[in-house]
Amino acid sequence: MNAVITADPIASAPRRSPAELEPASPSTPTINLPVGYLRACLTVMVLAHHAVLAYIPHIPPPSASILDEPRLWQAFPVVDSQRWTGFGLFVGFNDTFFMSLMFLLSGLFVWKSLQRKGSKAFLRDRMFRLGVPFLVVAAFVAPLAYYPAYLMTAAHPNLAEFARQWLSLGSWPAGPLWFIWVLLAFDCLAVLLFMAIPKWGESLGRLLSGALHRPIAFYGLLVTASAAAYIPLVWAFNPFSWSAFGPFAFQTSRILLYACYFLAGIGIGAYSLERSRIQANQQTNALLAPDGKLARRWVGWVLAALAAFAVAVIITIAAFASPGPSHKWETLGGLAFVLSCAASSFAALALFLRFARTRVKIFDSLRDNAYGMYLIHYPFASWLPYALLRAPLPAFAKGSLAFAGTLALSWAAVSALRRIPAVARVI
């Protein structure tokens, strides 16, 4: 494996060649460094997102039982009386883009891995690195994470009653693990396409090649494809509906949007990742080049992301204030969402391509532990807000403590677990 094409950024710990172990410098940037650090940053944002959900405004109090509908506790295991609008904006901003960008980053390395390993070895690796952790964590960690939701409603809580109610749900809530199984499903589809059409990734890369040298053109292409994938499902369902079959859950209106970003990642990886490395010192315009147009114009993309998110917030508020649902507001809201999603994704890529040019030991540790932290963080993100329910603190302090604790405990736990050889092989 060369210095640029590493393992899937969320599915496994990076395997670095000797060349990669040398510190990067501004004159010799490599693509894997900003992508790895961006993946780590997104993981931290996921942890923060879940740690502060208890404190966002307008979430109703818990139902009388976890069996009652609507089962909002699956998204909000703990609800505190202390709320802060700032956390609401933070959660809303995250929700517009960070999982889509996760799928794009995961797609970047798929084509090179398929070419190098072949379909059988690639699929076996994905099953081992995604399927096994999903099953283990869904079976044992997810019920632990949701036990505080039961404690919020039970007058006389006990494990036996929790088990009875849990098994009566008709599904097996797995929380943030939905991303892992959906990513595995997308990988399986990529394998099937590879078996049927061995050059499909290269064809996709060539199809995108013109836009990959012009970030604004690629942005427009991504927004157009995203709108076509997302808005019809918003009409058919709604922006907040989920579908679940046992532990396999996904956000119904966004599943094709995520597929769109995953395919975009495959196309970028198939066409431009190697070219970005080769031409990094030639001021190339390839999308992922550290000195390309996207990285050089990071200020504009950050401002565009903030403006697009502000428009999305305004349209969302107006839609909620309107009398009843309508296709007009669903369409406007969907369009604002995909515009904000793509702008924030491009801004994040631009920032890390521009500034993540030198290795930092603590960031390396965070990157290497990020996948494991994603897998196991949810119990910390629910139990800490539950422990802080009666603390005489404002929402900002509680949310900050919950996030700091979730980050520290997840990081420490995964660092310890990875000392076990069998665990380290997976995460």
C-alpha cells in the first residue's frame, strides 16, 4: 500500500508505510494526513453531538414508558430540564453534514482497496472490520447505552423489567451504529458492481474528472445529485422519519443522499487521489490537492457554509411556523439542506487540506483510536448526562462536562482495548 491510499478511514485503523511515518511538512504534504485528521475531527463532533442532546431546546419530556410511542428516547436517551439554544444550533449544524461527509471519506478508499484486494478479500475485510463490531456492540453496548432512558421513566427500575420492555420493543435500537451497517451495505453494493462491471469506479472517476478540477463545479454537481436523491424522499416520508428492522435502522429520507456522497467519494478516490499526491507540489487543481483551489480558497468555503446553514435555519423556522405541511416548504427545506450539507463538507475538506500539513502526536492518537471511539462512546454520552440530571449547573456547564467525559473515557477505553491483539486487529 502506498503512502496515500490507506485503509477505509472509519472502518479500520490506518496501516502506514515507512514513508508515511516521516513527518509531513508544508513542502511535502500527503493526502492521507488531512483526511485522517478530518475523520478524527468528525468522530469528536459525533461524540459532542450525542453528549449535548440532553440539553437542546424543544425536546419533550420522556414518555411514561420506553414502550410508549413516539419513542423519542431512541434519539434522546436523557432529557434534562436545563436547555441552551447554542447546543441546539450546534446539533443542527452537525446534522446537516457530518454523516454525509463521513460517507464521502469512507468512499475515498474503496476503489483502490477493491483493485488491490479483489472482491472476495475486500468483502471479507469489510465483514471483519464492520460486521463483527456492529454485531458485538449492538448486542451488548447498545442496551447499556439506553438503560438511562429506562431509568428516566421507571418508578421502580430493575434489570429484569428493563429486559422485558427491551425485548417487547419489536426492534433492537443500536443508536449510532446505524452508520456502520449502512456503510457495510454500501461496500457490498460496491463489490457487486465491481464483479459485474470491473471498471465502473474508473468510469465514475472519468465522469467526474472535469468537475474535480473546479471545486465550484463539483459543488454544483453534488448539490444537484443530492437534491434529486433527497427531496423526493422528503415528499414521500418526512425529514425526520426512520426505518428499522431489528438493529438495522436508517434515516429513511437520507439513505439515497448518503449513497450519493459515498459514490462521490469513490469517484474522487478513483480519479484524483493518486494524482493529488503526485502533483501536490505543482499547484494542481485536483479537488484533494493540499495546494489546489479548494484548499487555497478555504475562507470562501467557510463563509459559504455559514451562510448556507443560516439560510437553512431560517427556512426551517418558517416551515415549522407555517400552518401544516406542504410540498413548497418541504422542497425549500430540502434544497436548503443539500446546499448547506455540501457547503459545510467542502469547508471542512478545505480547512484540513490547507492546515493539516504536519503530524501532531496527540492527533495521530486520536485518528488511530477514532473508529473504536465511535463504536463505544454512546454509553458514556447517555450515562454522563443522566448522572448530571440533579447537578445545580446550567446547561452549558452540563453539556461541556458530558462531552469532556465522553471524549476522555472513550479515548482511554479504546486505547486500553487496542492493547489486546484480537481487538487491535479489528479497531
